[in-house]
Amino acid sequence: MITELSAQIELQREQLARQSELLAVLQERLKLDSKNSSKPPSSDGPSSCNREQRRASERKRGAQKGHKGSFRALVDASQVDNIVDCKPVEVCDCGAPVQVLADEPVRHQVFDVPPVKAQVDEVRRHSGRCLGCGKAHRAALPAGVPSGQIGPRALALIGTLGTYHHLTQFKTCDLLARLMGADFSVGAISQAHGKVAQALKAPVLEVAAHVAQAPVKQLDETSYPREGAGNWAWAVVTPRVVLLRGDNLLVRSSDRHDGRW
């Protein structure tokens, strides 16, 4: 009888220990909200306080007294494109003339974007014919001139807009038309993306080789829907570079500076 009671007590002790561990895990989950986890703010519930319910601070909004502030440093006068000298009024309100002082004027600099217009280069390929055999000849394109209508700098811009800035092909078309006055079709933008991908193939393979030989690397994965099907993307992070793979295809790599991709 005592042996059976001892076995039952030991069993109950193990059950209590497991339940205590489970209770601790559940209590930790209850503490998670949008501030200390990846949960959305909508999951916090009505008991969570919002900005209006927070205790108002006794300090005024904005910079506090004694704050030095931060200001953009003026560029050197040699780097200024246009200088406009503004003189004070010639006559004071009292009627006396105003003398211009010889001290240094207050410098005020305004940064603006210059008008942008697409640069259009026309290459004229002349034809010729051999006077001996009659064979037709046509001049070849100069070195560095692409066979398509989009130049290398425009290709780089289109690639950056579509990848780093996540613009769709329609938005890229609209931006180029508004910014440079250059009208490209969606098909031309799509072909440009393909050319950029081909140009980046070699450096991406170099990044993949570096990642494979790196002694320390971190990995992560995530799923994403595309064309109604589930897909996966994998990230491999090293101190120097980041490599992304999607469905066994190299999709992007970039230098990593200051902790940013």
C-alpha cells in the first residue's frame, strides 16, 4: 500500500512539474505585445493604452532648453552654382539713408534638383558596297554603345528603382516619363531588368563563392506567394555581404555597410 502511494505521489510530482513549465511558457506569451514582439498592434486588445491614454509629459514638445541643435553645414563657395547678393533697403523707416556694412554677409544656401532631361545620342550606321564583288557592308556600332534604346546609366537607374526601391514596371515607366521626359513601354522596362540581371550575374556568383567560404554566417528563410504558388527565399548574412536566394535562383546580393543591406 505504501509503495503504491509513493509511486502515485511521484507521478503527481512529475505532472505538477510539467504543468509548472507549461504555465511559465503561457505566462511569457501573455506578456508579448506589439512593443516587444512581431505581433501587430491590433492584437494588443482593448486593455492596451494608446498615445492619448499615456501620461502627459511635463516637458514641452520639441527640443529642450540648452539643446545645441543640428544644422546642415554650408558648402564651400567654390561649390556653389549661383550667388545672389541681396542688399538692404536704401532708406530707413526714419527717412535716413542706409549704409551697407563691410562685414561678412549672412549666407543662406538652397539645395534644389536641376531640370532633368534624357540625353539622346543618335548613332548613324552608314552602308557601303564593295566595288569588286558587290558585297554589302554596314557600319558596326561603336564600342560601348548598346544595341537597345536604353543606355547603361538608365539601365542602372531602372534596376535600382525596381529592386532597392521596389517600384513596379508601370511606376518606373511613369517616373521616367515625368522625370526625364522619356517614354518607355512596360516591355522595354522588363527587358531592361533582364539586362541588369545578366550584367550582375558574374558579381553575384562571386558573392556566392565568398559566402560559401566564409567561416561564420547567419541564415534565415521566409515564404512568399507568387502567381498563386508558395515560394521560399533564403538569406545568408556575413560581416561583408548579404546573399539572397529564391527557389534555387540567385536573386540579389549587396554590400553591407553600417548594418544596412
